[in-house]
Amino acid sequence: MSQFLEFEGKNMDQALEKASNELKTPVEDLQYDVVSYGSSGIFGLVGAKKAKIRIKKNRGRSVDSRTRSQARDLVKDAFQLEDETPALEEAEKIEPMRPPENLEGAISAGQDALKRFADFITEGASIAAEVKEQRIVFKVEGGNSGLLIGKRGQTLEAMQYLVEKIVNKQNEQRVRVLVDVEGYLNTRKTNLQKMASRMADKAQKSNKPVTIGQMNAYDRRTVHMHLKNNGAVRTQSVGEGYYRKLIIFPKKKRRNNRQYN
């Protein structure tokens, strides 16, 4: 008899909702491994693949609120971080990164911090690092990827924010950091690009702006860059705070006044 339970859905949210209902555990408290993120296939019909998660029996709940609080305290005590609200600058406005004087030291500090965070969340995770696209990219492999990513990537974003703060604590110029878990960012990038194309098409056909909310700076940049060369629409981020809104505006169609003989 298998020691695991598997739950499927058209997307991750549906799979998690099924698991939550059956195990009578809030979604945010589930401990799970991602078997498949799912895909819509061609035209939503051919090659469609359901999202699937796997949960070990008797391991439905994650750490309780007290343990979470202790984890936050551990981070503060270990790295002397002050309480502050994350404020990510708009990614498309960032200037090219200048390598820090001690690049190896920055990478080492980031790897050490990320390893400690990962070990507190799950077992068996390893950390690799490389400099790519003007960022230090930390790749997490192994362990419970579902826990490390979290609901809608929230745990992953939190780890990235903390690691970036730690890496930049010893550097005068800002070093940009990206944390990835089991290739999750590539999957999210592909899904964001598909969504951006659909929303751009909707804006063009309705001739009305379309708003996309609940995205961080990296996701907004993905949408901006994907639609950059789309002559039918333009994109703009508005608002303030950790989550800003991205609006896709249809461009006005030019009338062709030329006459043909």
C-alpha cells in the first residue's frame, strides 16, 4: 500500500483545494511535493495535463504558528535583520549590475543563508549558484519543493528577499539576487507569458485596458518584456507597495487615409 496520497486538478489551486478538503487542513498548512504543475495543451484540448501534488500520509500539516514565529526570530537573531516591509523597485528600471568587489564572498554568504532557511523548512536540499543575466542565481534542488515554493511562490519570494538583504549587507553597491527551486521560475515564466498574450488579445479586441494584479516586480518585468514588441498594446505598472498593478493598454489604431487609384 502506498504511503502517499495524490491529488489532481486542472491547475495547482484546484489540486490544493481537493487536498485541503479531504485532509481537513488549510491550504497554507499543507506539506506537499509537486508532481506536475499542469499545462493547458494545444487550444486547451490536445496534450492537456493536470496539476498533481503528492502528500505523505500523516504529514498533512506544516509547522504551527508558534514554530513559524520562532523561525522568524531565528532569522532576525542570526542575521541581525530589522523589521521592515519589503519594497521591490520596478524591475524594468534597474540599471545593469556592477559586480561587487568580493563576488565570491557575496555568493558564499547567500548560499549559507539560503541553506539555513531551506534546512529549517525541509531536509535534503542542496544549493548551487551562478551569475546569470546580471544577477546571482541560487538554485535549490532536492527536499520538499512544495514547501520551499509555498502557495503561489510566497515562501520562495520571502527567502529571496531575505537572501538578497543578507548578500547586500556587506556590499556598497546593490547586488540583485534570484532564488529558484527545481526550475519553478521557468515554469512560472512560461505561464506568465501565455497569460500576458491572452490579456493583450483581450485588451485589443475589447479596446479597453486590462489590469493584472498580485504580481511582484520580477513577474511584472516578465510581462513587460514579453509584450514589449507587441505593436497592438503597451504596458504600464501603477500603484505603490510590494504588489503593484500592471495595466495592458490597447494602442489606438491609425486610420489609413491613403487613396488608391
